[in-house]
Amino acid sequence: MSEQQSFMANWVYTPTVKEHFMHPHHLWDEDEDKDWKPDGVGEVGSLACGDQMRVGIKVKGDKIVDLKWLTYGCASAIASTSMMSDMAIGMTLDQAYHITPTSITNALGGLPEHKFHCSVLGDKALRAAIDDYLKKNNLPNTFQNSIARIICECKNVTDMQIEELVKSGKAKTLEDLQRLTNYGTGCGKCKAKVQDLFEDFKHIYNK
Amino acid sequence: MADEVKKAVDQAENLYGNASSMHGLGREAETVIEIARKQVASLIGCEKGRIVFNSGASESNNTVFNIFRDRIDDKVDGRDRIVTTTIEHPSIIETVKYLKKKGYKIDECPVDKTGRVDMDVMKSLMGSDVALVSVMTGNNEVGTIQPVAEIAKMAHACGAYMHSDATQAIGKIPVDMEGWGVDYLSLSGHKFYGPKGVGVLAIGKGVPYCPFLHGGHQEGGFRAGTYNTADIVGIGVAAELAGKNLKDEHDRLWKMREMLRTGLTAAIPDVVVNGSAKPEEVLPGTLDMSFPCAEGESILLYLDLDGIEVSTGSACASGSLEPSYVLLACGLPVELAHGSIRFSLGRYNTEDDVRYVIEKMPPIIKRIRKMSTRKLPE
């Protein structure tokens, strides 16, 4: 057990993931940073799946000038949030709002397939922080609809709509969701995709 | 794998003869297989004729459930219910799920917070309709040892047969199949420093049997398939080694386990020790702990970077999103299951290893807790 081994060769994660995991960037140190006051804070995730994320941002003009985060999570969650923090600082709110899990995992050199899930929290927490900042400052949130993808073409239902309905607790079941959006009542091709998204969002927002 | 085992396996690779053949080379292979049979039998307390070699405990467990599935289908004696527990190995848990879906009646007896079978419930689950009772000897995660002999008595009292998956217990505690009244016993070679991919199903005298693999007269017609001579020799040598040092090894492992437990509990605030605290109820080399506010996969990987290899009950390490079903069955809250770490101490660990873990682990937990959204209560 005490024998040192060569981990680089057969670690489950890429060297970039490992580097971020070992030395995470922009961690929110609640002792040292106790005077650090964020302009917006977002928290997502659930203990049920074992990860939870909190992101705080400082905004100047339309730019994110600083970002700090905390996580209860695995190596993927730590590394992807660390990478996200590098990417987001210096970005405009608009750019930051459009960071995707794919762009984070690509920057990390990839994650094992079953760990992709863990990287969707960082960008969600960032978006929640931006939402929080805009709300606190009574600014219009034009981003919310800007990243919508149409999932149900017949009834024009977007992923953002599904996300919002789950997040707000309005759609607790798939039946609720169908009643509220009429998804899947046309050709029905989107049903499996909606169901996946619904489960994902329930999970992400701990609903 | 133990050096002695490796040497024996390497030597046996030269015995190329098929043990089922009548020529001299085949006879030679047959002889060493029979020696291995005796070695394993004496470790688990049964006659050598009771031993059937196979690919491992997963095959053994499936074989046993298959025998009783057949008996239920054939309405041999009208018994149509199987009783097992919530903390069995996946090769039973998944088999149970599959059989339940097919409509078979199976009850899973709950365990208490230490992982020990709730004997009152177990008693209530017995009945004249029970065909098989299957309870593992020692658990792979929390290390809890089950009162197998007592449960076997209850099973027999209502006319049911008793199976125990002893995989985790072999070489750690004395296993006495006949003394305990166990009718079927499963084990795997690699759990006691034998080769991987070889195991045993020990079958009591006069109990129902039906081969899982058909198509050959090997193993007295109990299991078809060409003999894996080298690995069978290996499991035999491993069994002999395990039997030789059983008492000393048990005491040595328990001492290290307690050293690790007390060391970590003293050095790290808010630690939860999972499983039983009684030496007679825990496999001596197993220690399962939960670290609130810290997630298990992160702990595992930071420890890995320091050359310490452990397991976790966290969902993040499993590929699914579910944390350990064993810990949940023990009534552990989800967060503690995610933050669980299992240490397995074995033959090649020393007290220096334990001291190394006690030195390396506290700063890791401190660091993870500091970056956590979850905070310990003040």
C-alpha cells in the first residue's frame, strides 16, 4: 500500500483533469476569502447523486472579473468546475452563459463517458450565478431564451422550457410536463429525448 | 497472488495433459487436481468429494439459484420461495432481481445498522414453502459476519436448504461448512491470494443438484468444461497457505484494523465507522468509514496519488448514480454512503502501511471538506 506507483500511465482521467483535480483553480476559501463578496451566486446539484456545486461571480460592466466555487463532488466535478472557472473569468456574461459541458470536457481532454454527467453541474451553477446577478440588479435576462434548443418540433418545446418547468417545481412528473407544454402530442418522436432531459434536470435541480 | 501460488501455477502449466484423458500426462494432471480438492476441502470443513471447481463464486451462486429455480418450476416438493438478504454480492442481488421479474417469490431479509441480518425478521420469513435460504458468510463492504450456523438451523427446521457465499470470509475467519450445517458454499480463489477466474462450489451430501454447465463428465458430472489444471493447483496451494496461518493472520489483521480505526478517528473529526465494532462480527481486515461533507471518489483519488488504494461506496465511482446498496441497506444516509471509504488490509500489509495512511489521510479530508459546499455542523 505504501509503495509509490506510477499513476500517470493508467489513471482513469486525462493529465489535464488530474492537474485540475490536484490543484483546483479559483477555489472559494471561506476563511481567506471571507471578505470576498460575490455579485451573484448559483447553487445546483443534489446529494442523491453525490454532487453539489456553488459558484460565485464578480461582475464589472458586462464582464465576469472573478469567480470562485465550492463543490461536494468527485474528481470530474472538481476538475470540470476548475476548468470552467478558467474559461469564464474575463468572458462577457453572454459568452459565459453559453459555456457548454462539451466545451468544458473538450478543454479537459475528455472525461470517461459515465463521468460526463459530473461536468454538467459547473456550467449550470455558473448560469444560475449569472441569473442571480441579473435578478439582484434588476437587469433583463435575455440569455435565458438564447440557448434554447427545440426538442419537440411539433409543439415547439425547448430544452430551456423543460429546464425552467422542472427547476420551478411546476412539472413534477412527465404528465405535468405534457400538460404544460403538449410535448410529444404531435409525431411523438421526441418522447424519449424529453424523458431523458426531464430526468437530467430533476437530478440537477434536486427535484 | 501469493508467491507460493504463482510458483505452483507456473509449474502446473507444464502439466499439459488433459486431466480427463487416460494417458499418462492426463493422469498426472488428475493427480494434482485431486490434491487441490483435498486442500480446499480441509480449509472449509468438508470432504474432498464435495468440492466442485469452477470459474468462481459468481458461477457458484448462479448454479445454486438455478438448481432451486428448476425445483420450483418442477414443483418437486411444492416449495416455491427463496429467502436471502439485502446485502448479498451482486451475483445474487442481480440474480434475485432477474428471478423476481420472472415471477419467482423471493424475500430479502433486512440487516441492522451494523450490517447483520435481522434475526427476528429472518425467523418470520421461514416457513414450509421455503426452498432455499441464502446468506453470505461475511460482507464485502462493511465486513460484517453473519450468524450462518444459526440461520442454517432455522432453514433446516422448516425443511429448506442452506447456501452461503463465503467468498469474503475464506482465509480471514474459520469456515466450517459441515459444522455450520451449510448445504452449498461458494468461494473464489483470488480472495485468498489464489488465482483469478477459479473458484469452488462445495455441495453437501445428498442435497439437490443439477449442473449449470452441461456437456461433459468433468467434476464427477457436476460441471462440464475442460479442467483449468494450473489454476486449480493454484487455488489448492492458496487454501493450504490460508489454513496454515489462519489464527495468527486473523489476529494480525485485526490489530492493524483497530490501529487504523483508532488512528483515523483520533486524527480526523466527525468520522463514522460503518459495520459492527465487535471483533467476532467483522472480517478482521475490513474497515469501512464515512467522512461527512467529503465525497468518496475524491477521497479515493487523492489517496491514490499518495499510493494508498481503497474502495468507496460513492455513486461517482460506480458508473451508476446510485451509492452502495449495502450501506443504504444498513440504513446509512445517502450522503454518508457517498462519503464512504473501505480499507482492506491483507497479508502483505504491515503496521508501517497503517501508520502511513494515518499520516496521509487527515490533510486530504481536511482539504476536501474545505472545498465542499457541505459544512460540518459547528
